Amino acid sequence: MAQHHPSISDRHAAFIAAQPVFFVATATDQGRINLSPKGLDGTFRILAPNRVAWLNLTGSGNETAAHLARNDRITIMFCAFSGQPLILRLYGRARALHRREADWAEFAPLFPDYPAKRQIVVVEVDSVITSCGFGVPLMDFAGHRPTLPDWADAKGADGIRQYWRDKNLVSFDGLPTGLLDGEDEV
């Protein structure tokens, strides 16, 4: 049975910290709903009982940033693939923080210095809902994949910026992501 909570409790925080993967969902009023798995060690932080942030790494799309620029609603889901069954969802309002913004210096030190870091998503949590998770399969965690950090290391800073220009300036639905706004995008 689902339980509603006004904020992230210590028990919720411990559960979140133990999960190697989380899922992020965003949408605008038209186009695709985006649901993305997120991982890699150290990419999620609980800042306060009603505030979290996560490091958005470079990927094949940049849907979250494009969606949040138009509709700031977000859902983040954690589920137990081992141990006691549980699903925990954080509902709230978010913004994608870009490197050029003054707040970047406040949030960036909270995360590992992954070479693929693209944005930091800051979420004001409205509510927390937990549910049983009885239907979630049991799975063993083998480890984080090194593929993304290795790929970004090989590309280097200039290669990553070129990748952003080629692949991350608009969403799959053609919406601008704001990634390099105000910078030379050529």
C-alpha cells in the first residue's frame, strides 16, 4: 500500500543511498515523456529533507534539460533490486543548472568530477511516496559500467563540447536544451 510523506526521512535517505540506479521522468505538454535510468557512483545528493540534486552526465540525448525549461515537474524513482522490497518516488519541481550559471560553483563540488558532467538538476521535493515493490525482480549489482567515463576521457573537453554541439542542443522532439545558450555554438 502506498504511503505519502511530506519529506525525505532518515530511513528514506538510507534507502536512496543504497541504490545504485535511479530513474528520472519529465515531460512537456506535447511530445514524448522522457524516462531515463541514471547511475554511476556519487551522482545523487540529498541536500535537505525537501531538496535533492543529481549530476546529469552527457548522453545520447538531453531530454531532461529541454523538458525542465518548459515544465519543471519531475519524478525520481528508486526501487530495491535486492533486500527488502520498496519503491520510493520523489515528486517535485526542478531546474537544470548549466555551467555558465552562478549557482554552478555552489553545487559542482558536491559531485565527483566526471569528465562527462553536463548539468546539475536541482529538485525541490513536494512529496515522497513509497510503495511495496513486491513486483520488482531481485537482481545482483555487478558494478558501475566504466563506459561513459572512459568514453568522455578519450574525447577530452573539446571533444565533449563538440558532441554537445552535434547531439545535445535539441531534444528528440526538437526542443532547445539551453546547454550552450549564450556561447558560440558553431
